[in-house]
Amino acid sequence: MTATVADIVTRAPTRIDFGGGWTDVPPYADEVGGFVCNLAITRYANVTVSRGGVESDRTDEFFGDRSIAAAALRRFRMTDVSVRVKSDFPVGAGLGGSSAVGVAAVAALAEARGEKMNPTALAELSREIEISDLGVPGGRQDHYAAAYGGALGLRFSAGKVDVRNIPLAARTRMELERRCMIVYTGQSRISGDTITAVMGAYKQRAPNVLESLKRMRETAEQMPDALASGNLDALGALVAEQWKHQRSLHPAIPTPAIDDILARASDAGAVGGKALGASGGGCVLVIARANKVDQVRAAIESLGEMLSFKIDLTGVERCM
């Protein structure tokens, strides 16, 4: 270990996926090409690298996915350090939390070994550990959100990811933080089985899955311009359309709790909303109309835990 400090602490953000999730998952992403629009938020995975055995930090209410941090430690073959994880988001919430842990762990271990890795390298190694070492199916968008931060338009093709950093005006950032609400349903979910089922249906060329994935990609491709121009009503309408296609991919994706939150939000003045991540539980995103924020919040706050957030603009970073 070449670092000159006792502990190295890094943090990586989780994300809101506005649209295109699933289209970043192989084999669809490799064969057809995918597109995702997402936004990094200040619900962090925090990783500490220090000397000693592998430990868990249980001082927080929410525990991060420590298995990927342990797998990263094995990949780096560093026997003289320990890895501790502390996260401020629920496990299985659909926020890309395990990938944030992976990116934070890779960044901390690389620094401990005196290596410099750019955001793409951090994202790709984190995903390689999750897929190859742990056998967890999934795409790339979560790792890129954690590594880069900010608002991203991500285009996926065979062996390649093109990253577009979407500029957000200060007023747009403020309005996103004010009008976007994240509700944790309290139902943690395992996304791997659903992802495997959906991609299996894609391989079998199920017409409804092919059409839904196509429409999800197309709506996601329109989102960066809505974000860059600060048109959150247009963004919300695209998110609502995204959810219509996403929920049709597999029966396990929508749940009564998710449907209830979205229905009540719509009745109170939301312009759009969707379940985050692979769904089947976890968190729901709601985007309120500019003049209906208080009404929407009042309509849904009893249906789950409201997770406050700000926009993260930096991606994974060392905590001093």
C-alpha cells in the first residue's frame, strides 16, 4: 500500500434514472444500442479504506451493499487493508446504490495503491467486478452516474459508451430539486431476476418487449434537450411516457404501492413519474407542476418515506 495517510475515504452519488434504463443492459445495448438519461443525487455511498480486516460500519440506518466492496478488495489483491461501507440510501431502492458502492470502492483502492483512474475507467472496472466477480446482471448507467455526477446522456453500443454531460442552469437545478420528489415505498427488491427475465424475453424476440425497449430508448433520447433548456414540464411528460413502456416489460415491475403513489400524484398535479431502477419496489420519482409542488407532496407523503436530495455535480470524489 503506497498511500501516505491512514485512511482513504471516498464517496459516490446514486442517481435518478429519467429514462432509457434497461436499454443499457446487454445483449440489447450491444445488438441494438441503448440510451439513458440520468441525474446524480446527493445520496451517497461512502467507502473507507484502512489497514486491517474487512469490516462493516453499522452506524447508519441504511447499510450499503458491502459485497461489491469486498469483491473490489479481492480484485485489487490488497491484503493489508480493510474496506468499510456506510451509505445514506435504502438497500434495493432502485437508485443504483450497489454501483455507487462499487465505484467508491474502486476509487479508494486505486488511490491507496497510488493509481489514477479516469471516470470511465472507474465505471467500467466497477461494472466488471459486479458482473464477472459477483454474477449480478445489469447495465452500465449506474456506474457512469456514480463516476461522473451531474446530468448525463449516455449512448450505449457494442463495447462503447458515449458520455454527454448535460449543462444545467442554476435555475434548472433549483427547480429539479424543488419539483422532483423521491418516495421510498419500503419494499426492497432484487432486480437481477427481473432483468434476466426481461432480457430473456428480448432474446426470444417477444414483440411487446422489443417495442417497449425501442420506445423507452426514443423517449430517453429527447430528455437531454428538455433538461438543457430547463423545460421540466416536457421532461415530466417524457418520464410519464417512459413509465408506460417500462411497466409493460414484465408483470413484476409495477406494484400496487407504486401505482397508488403515481395515481395520487397525478391527481394532485404531477406532470409525470415512474418507478426508479428495475422496479418491483424501491423508489418512485414524481415530477410536480411548478405551481403544484405542495399539493403533490401532501398527496403522497403518507405513502412512503420522502428522500430529500440535492444534485451532485462532481461524481465520485475523495472526502478530506
